[in-house]
Amino acid sequence: MVEKKSIKKNFVWQVGIEVTNMLLPLITSPILSRRMGSEALGIYSYVYTITYYFFYFALLGMIQYGTREIAFVRDDKRKLNKRFSELIYFQLLHGFMIVIIFFVYTFSFSKYPKLMMIQTIYLLGAAVFQINYLFYGLEEFKILSIKTMLIRASGVVFIFLLVHTKEDLPLYTLIMALEPLVDAIVLFLIACRKIRFVKVSFRDIFKHTKGIYLIFLPIMATFLFDTMDKLMLGNMNNMSQLGFYSNAEKTLIARKLAVALSAVVVPRMSKLVKDADDTKFQELLDKSIEVILILSIAFGFGTAAVSSVFSVVFWGKDFIECSKLIQIMSFTIPAYGLTYVINNQYLVPLKNEKIYIRATLCGAIINFILNWVMIPFYGAFGAAIATLITQFVVLIYECVAIRNNYLILIELKKCIPYLFFAIAMYVIVKIIDGFIIYNVVTLLFEVMVGGFVFSGLCLTYWLLTNNDIYLNIIKKIMCRRVLISKN
């Protein structure tokens, strides 16, 4: 049954999805930067950001809410069919309403109507027909991972073959828009083998409205301060600054580790809440926070350390300004990771969305004010500083809000040594940075040195403190490699 599925294996598969979604655009960005230039990329980022607002209104909180609802009934086939039918009918009715509004905006207000019309395809695939939550709730992540990797890789091939100059911007937009639509069609075909659509009443369909909107409010607020900087940069500064900022943001792949972990753990935690198993719920939450903090601290400081050489190698000397943006934005990764875990693995399963809503709305307001003040004077650099401050304000607010019900400070104190290990890694890599010529080899060398320093310090620490959890994981990995080599 579903309960026997491994969280570790599902996490690996989900990391595959999230890293693919972030890594492939990062791989294409050097080619696109040289072929299309920062202005064309800035226009695409601007159009995509506007479309993404409609995407959020079309999808609402369906992924989080749907995952939780499917997890609640997944052991009963009849209830599962009924619950999924209710959710998908609500999603289609609401989604097509948003598509109509999108058309009105495109023809009445948009500066780039041709590109916006192409983005309709994206809106349909990414929101209206999106049913990832069914597979999340069933804890079937292998299917999602393989499908995502194949479709995204195909998109990259088409980009390399067909996109050559800034005149190909509409074609690039079309390729990027088709990916989620193909994705949705494939998932529907697979879902038809696992689920049966049943007749449900309008009352059953719309009984989910309150729950979906309660989750949607904080999600939308989070999205506001995640994308507000790009919209304000495009309107208050210039498209080149937006192009620099968008490229820098693509390097924050490590933020997806928190997304991957939450996607895997939320169905299990929702089931534990339903079963009133508080002990296992607490244990799983503690492990999640510790793991995501270690990983996000390591990747955050590591990304900041290699930012200079990375910018030149990937995008060329014209994009050297991205290095300081990456360095600032990388330090948001630990705060982002912890906030995401608190929101999706603690507040949502317990249906305590009020803290989530207040924190994210507060963050959106602060982010808007900071952007308004800093972008006119400092451009992308000001937007990066605003994002950094906002992310930590939201995290502090939530930690204070839940302190009486969950002793999060205990978990934070456990990770203090890893913060010092990351700082040591950062300093060593930055020292190397001053003595090398920027190329692919030196980039790989810095990554290897940084990884060796951090992992070496962690291993030493675990041996000194007799941390059996991580040491046993390392032993299992080494034993498997020995067995494989013998065979």
C-alpha cells in the first residue's frame, strides 16, 4: 500500500523533478544570453511573470489542498474517485474563467499581445489541466520525475535547434509554453488508469472553495514578493537589469530542495494528522527541518562562493554584474528552505493557515516598500537586497508565531555548527577565486573544493559527536558501492 513507500526514494525522485525544472533553464541560459541578449530575456521574463499571476489565480491552492485531500482518502477507492472528481471539476470551472479574464487583459492592456497569446498555452497546461496533486497524494513520485525529465529535456533540445536570435523570442516562448501542456496531457492519460471520474453535485464541487482559498491567500502573497521585484524592475528600471536579475535567480537551484522535500513529506504528514499520530508527526518534522537546513546552508553559501566565476563562465563578461546579485540572493536559500518547510509541512497539514497568511502578507508589503525605495537607485542590486531582507522577516515572524506549539529553536541550535562549516567553505573558495582564471575547469575545481571542505567538516563533526543517523547513511551508501563493484 501507499504507506510502505519510501520517503527517501520519493525525495530523490522529487529532487529530480525540481532540479530538472531549475537546472535545464540554467543550462540553456548561457546560449540564450549570447543568442538573444539581456533585453529579449528581460521581455520574456516580464511576460512570463505577468502570466504567472494568472497561473496562480487559475491554480489557486490546488496543489497543496489537493495533495492533502487525496492523502486523506487514498486508502478508499470509492472516496478517492469521488474526491478527485470534485477537485478536478472545480479546477476546470474556475480555470476557464481565469483564461477568459487573461484574454481580456491580453487584448486590452498588454504591451506584448502576441507573446501573451502564446502564453495561453502555458496557462492551460500549467494550471487548468494540472493534476500533479493526485500523484503527490498517492505518493507516486517516480512517474512524475521520469515524465518531467523527458519533457523538459526535449524542450531544451528544441531551444538549441530552433532559437538563434532575439527575433526568435516568440518561438522560444512557444516552446516553453508547450512543455506544461504536454506534461498535463501525459498525466491525464496515466491518471485514467488509476482513477475513475464519477458524477458529483455542484454542492460537492464547491464545498472545497473555502479550503482552497484559505491556502491560496498565503501562496499568492508568497508569489507576490517572489515576483514583485521582477515586475517593478521592468517598470521602474530597464529590461537589461531585469535580464541580469532573472539570470541570477536561475542559480538558486537549492531552493527547490525544500520544495522537493515538502512535496514528498506533506502526504505522509497529512495522513499522520488524520490518524492523530502526534509522535511520528513531530519526529518527521524535526528530521525534515534538520535535513533541509543542512542542505540549504551548504548550497546557499556554496552558490555565493562560486558566483563570480560562474557568471563569467555561463553568461560571459557582459553578465559579470550577475555575480554580486547571485551572492546576495544565495543567502536567502536557508531562510527560504526553512520557511517553506514550516508552511507546507507544519501549518498546512494542521490546517493552521492563519499564521501562513499573516506572515506572507506582511512579507509582500515589506517587499513592495523596499523595492519601491531601492530599485530606482540601485536597480537589480536593490531588488536583491529587498528580497534578502523580506525572506528573513517572514521566517522570523513564523518562528515567533509557532514557538508555543513547536520548539523550533532546538532544531535551529542543532544546525549552528553547519553554519560555521559553510562560512569556512565560503572563505576558502573566495580565497581561491582571487588566484584563478575564470573558465569551466576552475569553476569545477571551486565546486569540488567547496564540497570537499563542507562534507569533510560535517563528517568530522558526526564522528566526534557519534551521530549515528548520518554515519549509518554513509555506511549504507559505501556498502552498496562495494557490492556494486564486486558484482
